[in-house]
Amino acid sequence: MGRASGPILTCSTAISALAGPSRKLVLLLQATFVVLYSSGFIAGTIVTREAHPLAVIFWRFIIAGSLLAFLALGTRARWPRTTREFRDIAVTGILLQTTHYAGTYLGFGVGISASLSSMILGMMPLLVALGAWRLLREPLTKMQTLGTFLGFIGLMLATVVGVEGGVSLRGVFYTAIGCIGLAAGTLYQRRYGVEMDLRSGGSIQLFVGAVGILPIALLNGGLGIPFTTPVVVGMLWLATANSLGAITLLLYFLKHKNAGEASSLFYLMPGLTAIAAVPLLGQSLHWYSVAGLLLTAIGLLLVSRFSASRRTSRRIDEALAESPT
């Protein structure tokens, strides 16, 4: 038989393009996301020691939203044109930005540890998996279900130290609200926002988040922040690495993966946060933090490797390879 015909090569190329970035690039982006998002627990803890949590959130949204808006204008990104598009972006902004970060940072403000905060938010994949199954018709495969279970067990193991001793129940409540906002925003973005341009839509979400937090901040300490080195450096890091980097990557993953796969990355954050908190916050590291991190990594591998979309892509590749030439 001769070499593959033009139409078959064209089909293969098209499917490869639709499949998105290479596996190595995806893994690199996932690792970057986990590191950037986890760093927010450390930076947030440091900044809220000196500044009011709601003021921190407001200014990080303004800074990040402005930078992303300039990027969108400079690169001529597509902006939403219909009321429905604006509505969906705004709803996601209230959930993913205002509710998520208000709950998380109010928890920091009343003394919840970075490890315990990351543990509570690490439960988000369970909420998303349940919601995706019920609302988005994105069921997990058997191996993904096993991976989700292992991730949850590792999550609990990694941060059990956070629930020892005196823990602020108010801080747990605030952070749980943040977790619900994060899960709801993830599901809403996956359902209604996958076509959103990450530059223009992301900037609108951040500005909506700032507007949502503004009245609450004004009634609870105002918008003033001290211009000390920890606060200024921490704010810049939160606005750029955390808001611009991590959240944009999360939106990217939701655009190219189902909600369960994208959210499963959160299982890695409690263990990583517990490890980073040792040199940066002076917290102790226990063996179960390391063991939990390894267990969540195995769970994440199962969720990622045995996804339905990955199996479909593999079947297409096999079919193309077996096509007559």
C-alpha cells in the first residue's frame, strides 16, 4: 500500500489540533497552576496579618482586572456582545471571585491556618464531581471515581494537623462558604462560560468581583491597607501570580476539560501548602502531610489518565492508524 492519502493526513492534523496542547505541556500547566494557587494560601496568610482581608481582596481584583483588561485591549481580544454573555460572566465573577475569596480571606482574618484552609477548599472537587454528574451530565469513570476517593483520603491525611487543637469555627464556616463559591463558580463557568475569551472575560469577572466585595469591605474596615513590605509584595503576588496566573489557568482547564478533571488538581494543594508553610510560616510538617500529598498525586493521576475524553481521543488515534492507505 502507498503512503497515507492527503485527506487522511488532513483529518489526522485536524484532530490533533482539536485535541489541544501536548500532554507534556498540559502537565506543565497543571503543575504551574497547583504551585501558583497554593502560594495564595501562604501569601494570603502573610498579608492578612497586617491588612483587612476584604480590602486585600478588593485591591487585588482591581490590580489584576486592570492588567488583564490592558492585555485584552492590546491583543484585540473579543469582548462579550450580548446581555446573556455579560450575565454569565458576571455570575461567574460573583461566585468564583467574590464569594470564593471573601470566604477564604475572612477565614484567614480570624486565624484559620493555611493548611486547614487549603484542606477545606480541597474538598471542592467532591462538590464539583457531584454537581457535574447531576447538572452537566459529566459522570466520572470507575477509575476516576477511585482516584477521587483516593484524593479525598489523601486530602484528609495531609491536613489532619489543621484540626488538632483550637480551631476557629467561624473561620471554618467562612472558608466553607468560599469552597461552595469556588465549586459553584467552576460548574457555572463550565456550563455557560467555555466560549468566553480568557482575557476580556477574565478582566470583567475580576471587576465584577471587586464591585461585589466593595460594599462589604466599606462596612467592615474600609479599603485602606498599610504600605509595608509584606503587604505590598504579598498584594502584588496575589494580584499577578494568583489572580492572573492561577485563576486564568483554571478557566483554561475548564475550557478544555470537564469540570471533574479540572477541579481534581485541588487535591494536591493541601499537601503542598503544608510543606511550603514550614519555611515560610514556621508551621510544623508531619509524616502524614507527605503521605497525603503522595496519595493525592496517585488519585489525580487516575482521574486524569482514565478520563472519558482521553479514551475517546485514543480510540480516534487508533482508528486513524488502522485506516487503509
